[in-house]
Amino acid sequence: MGKCLICNSVIDPFMSFGKMPIANGFLTPEQFGDEYFFDMYVAFCPECKMVQLTEQPDPEKMFHENYAFFSSTSSRMAIHFKEFAEHVKKDFLNAADPFVVEIGCNDGIMLQNFAKAGIRHLGIEPSSNVAKVANEKGVRTISRFFDANLARDIVNEHGQADAFLAANVMCHISNFNSVIEGIGILLKPKGVVMFEDPYLGDVIEKTSYDQIYDEHVFLFSLTSIQYAFGRLGMELIDIEPQSTHGGSMRYVIAHKGAYPVSDKVKSQLKKEKELGLDNRSTYDVFRKNCEQSRDSLKLLLQEIKRQGKQIVGYAATSKSTTVLNYCGINSDLIDYISDTTPIKQGKFSPGMHIPVRAYDEFVKKYPDYAVLLAWNHAEEIMAKEKKFMESGGKWISFVPKVQVMK
């Protein structure tokens, strides 16, 4: 039992993932003994319909000067965020001197599009190492956590914002109500909030349980977003489904009455009812589907290993921490994880301590099988790794089902 982070109702977990480490906490052998773990329980609130972790590590444990994720490592995401920025510029920046704020701007992958266009902007990024990279790109960025107090500081220095943006960030923030309060202070009367995060409906339909990890304190639906923002004087006016991250939703929010509500919102709310996203029994079924996926994946890897084949992991993603630890997959089953991020190379995966090695090693000697840990980038990866497949290499995927792909 615990309390909902949105409405303070009593919530009861529907699932435990067991002890979990920090998802991006790649470490050296000297750090194994001091590695931090927490109990990862997931609950559904019957009042506000929010799916959430019942416990989240302190933000400083997750977002800091050694944060291991840089958005610009994905060319596909660079294109995605350029299109996002163009959409905002075209449809919502009508003022003479517009001002755009983005929280969790990472290395400036989206805001650089506004900076190059000479548009006033401010990035807010709590991980100082990636904030530094953003500033070096010419993206004005401060390294702080966003809340109502920071919103007042920004208004005093820069004025109110025409657009408040976030991508794969809002679901990370446990003090969500304070963020919404801050947005209300920061936003002009006709300003808009646009943010996107992994969509609960896709997670349920695809059994993509790896979307649940320490940084993802919430899994949003339209229903829960409508409730959370509605309490503080704002409303959901439009949605834009996205293919990124295996299925995301972009939410467009404004002060109540500022804009008409799109028919797409009404239609998707109806679909959520049909999916049962407002019903606890849906999540009990989801738990059983996760358990079945876990058991199938581990059995498949064990069988391949018995045949004397080599298996490696492809991409040391945050999400893979959930899969590897929940399924109990260690270096007995996966020899190493190939990754292009220098800060992760030479380290070990959180919890399971599988070596992370440079991508060159993967190319130098292709393994028999590669577990597609970054399954949400499958199209981009498949296009890049034609030689691996031509050499007889096979992919192992676990979303939407456990399977071997040639």
C-alpha cells in the first residue's frame, strides 16, 4: 500500500519487478559492492487512473554529472526532434518575440533548432554533463530541476513562455504536481505545453514492460493526463501519436478555454475505455503477460547457449536494465553488450554486470545471435546491420513477443 503521487489516494501495487538498480548506472567492478538497489513495484490509482512506481530513487541518483544518455547518438531521434521543433515554430510561435522553454533538454538535440533560428529559448537539464554539451552547441541551458520556484525565476528574468516543451521527460518527474503548477505560472494565456512520453496503451498492448524503470515513475494515458492538468486549471486540447520509443503520445495542453478540444482527444479517450486502461483487472492480465514473456526469453537464451552459440546484447539501453534484471539474464547467457556510447564502454551493466564493449568488437567478429535491447529502434538498426544478417547473424526480440528474427 502507498499513496498516489497525483491525487494522494491509497494505491496497491499490481506487480513487483523485484530489486532493481539505477537503469543508467553503468559501473566498474570496484563499484559492485556499493551498487544501489530499490524495490520496483508498479501500481494503478483507481481515482486518477495514473500508473506509477510506488517508490523512485532520489533524482540525484539518476540525473547527475555522469549521466550516461546523450540523445544525439540517434540520428533517427535528431530527425524526429527537428520535425517536432518545426511543428512548434509553424503552429504555435505567433508572437513578435517568442520564448520557448524545454525541460530535460539533454544535449540540446531539439532546442538547437530554435537556437539556429534565433528564437529565444531556455533549456533546463539537471544532468550537468549533458547540459554542458548543450551549452557548447549554443543552446542556452541551466542545470536545475524544474518546479514552481524555478518557473517564477524564469518569468522574472525572461518573461512568460509561448511554448513549454518536453520529450521523454515528464514521466520521469515524481513531483509532477509542482511541475504542472510551475507550467501554469510560466505559460502565457495562449501559450501551449507540448510533451511526449511512452504511451500506456502501447505498453499494455505490446507487453513492453521494459518501459518501466527507475526514471519512468509514471506511464501516462490521456485519462490520467487530463486529470492531473485539470486539477490545476489546464486542459488537454490535442494529441499526436508517435512511433518513437516503441509507441509514444504527444500531448498538447493549454489553459482552460484558450483553445477548442480536438475530436482526436475524445476519440482516444473512448479507445482507452475499450482497452480497459481505467480498470485494475487490465493490469493483472498485463502482469501475467510479463511473466510469460520473461520465462520465454530466458528459456530461449538457455537453449541457444546449450547449442554452443554466442549471444550478445545490442545497445546498452536504460530499458534493458529492467529486462536483464527481471529475467535474471547475466553474462552466462549474454557474453557482452555492444554499445556506441563511450561513457558506457568498458563498464558493466547495472545489476547483472554484463560487460559493455565498443561497437567495433561486434563488427570485428559477429556473434551468432544479438538480443535487440533497443527494439524500439529496430528499423534504424536493421538498416545499419545488413552485413550481420548476411553473415548468418540472427536477432532475438522480446516485444511484442519473444522470437528469433533472421
